[in-house]
Amino acid sequence: MKTHFSKFIIGAASAAVVCLSSLSTAAFAQNLPRTPDGKPDINGIWQTMGSAHWNLEPHPASVGPIVEAGALLAIPGGLGVVEGGRIPYTPAALEKKKANQADWISLDPVVKCYLPGVPRATYLPHPFQIILAPDATLITYEFAGADRIVHMDSDLEAQVDSWMGHNVGRWEGDTLVIDVTGQIGDTWFDHAGNHHSGWSMHVEERYTMLDANTIRYEATITDPETFTEPWKIEMPLYRRQDKNMQLIEFKCVEFVEELLYGHLRKAGTN
């Protein structure tokens, strides 16, 4: 009898927790800040925390790109943001990833100030701004002045490939979903050399508000040329609430001119 009674108590308590959780979620959904058309108000400036921009997968701390900088530029460790822990590369793509990682400081497109692509633009250590509108959503990034126009509820397909891809958005309940296609294959996912193909990659992003100042960001990557199956990353985005917060210009082209073109200077000139 005691065993049955204990099981009853445990079951009732579990049901109560689930019920309270559901009520809490429903209550929060009703109290979400919303735009005039009733959508969750994700307008604002957002930023991630963590080390995903170094490596999406779990990784230990390691020496940085400039040994002489010591701890200042050392790479922090991270638990990873990939669901399941590892990216499911094909054997050939995994070998390319290893080659990329071995020489990342020379090969990483972001080092040269190329546009970061999606989803990498989201978790670079720079803020970005979301501006909602009924027919289009603008996402603009501090890094390199990158931006995306998200066509809402559109059936248009990508006509050409581009650095930030072709973006089509829709609302699924209170979640903003963006399908990104038509990205060129020259962008990486992080500094660790994680890469993808070009036209065949499809990224589905999901932005779901957890509270007034936090978004759960999810991105599912499908690319049969590079991966054996679709895979997903997930991380929180935090609303920047600094006084007078705004994006500061970071046009990094001028910072890499010497890196890219210094060898073209005539001998003996400065």
C-alpha cells in the first residue's frame, strides 16, 4: 500500500509541476511585449555571450592566434552549442574542416572582413539590431555593416547566391521563423574551420522570446553536400539595455587593407 501511495503522491506532484509550468508559460505568452499587429516585440539590439564564434562544438581553452599576446588573445573553452555535441560531416568534408582549422588565421573569411553569413553573423562578438515591419524585417549587424532584408510571408526564391543569402520569414505562433537559402559557400560557421557548401545549404532560424529581454535562438542547417544529416545549434540572445545603446560603426575593411594588399606596395614606400 505504501508503494502505491508513494507512486500516487509522486505522480500527482509531477502533474502539478507540469500544470504550473504550462500556466506560467501561458501567462507569460499573454504578457509578452507586443507590436501593434500583435507579434512579440523583438525590436531592439541583441547580442550573444559565450565562445560559439570560436568554435560551435565543445572545445578546451587554447593558445590564441598570436603567441606573444599570451592570455590576452587566448581562446576560451566552451561547452558547445551544437545539439548532440558534434557536427555530422561527411568524411571528405571533415578532412576539409581539419585543414581549415590548421590554417584558420590565413583562411577564415571573417579575418579578411568578408561578410559572415548566416548563422555566424548572429553569434559574432558584436551586437545586431532587429527592426520588425509587417511586410519585411531588417536585421542589421555591427560587424562590417552587414544586413539582411527578410521578406515576410513571401514565396520568392533566391535568384542569385550572396554572402547573407535570400531570407524569407514567417510567424509560427509567437516564433519568428526565417528560411535562408542562396548563400555562397565562402563563409564559415566559426574560427574553427567549420564550413558548408554553397547553393545546397538551407538554414532555418527560429527566434522565440523567453522573457522581455531574452530570445531563444535556434538554427537548423541542412546541406547534403557537406553533412550526413541536418543539425541544429541553440543559444540565448540578450537584449542590450545600456543607456543610449546603439550600433557603433565597425567598417573593418580599412583594418585589413595591409593584410590583403600590403604585398602590392612598391619596395621602399610606406
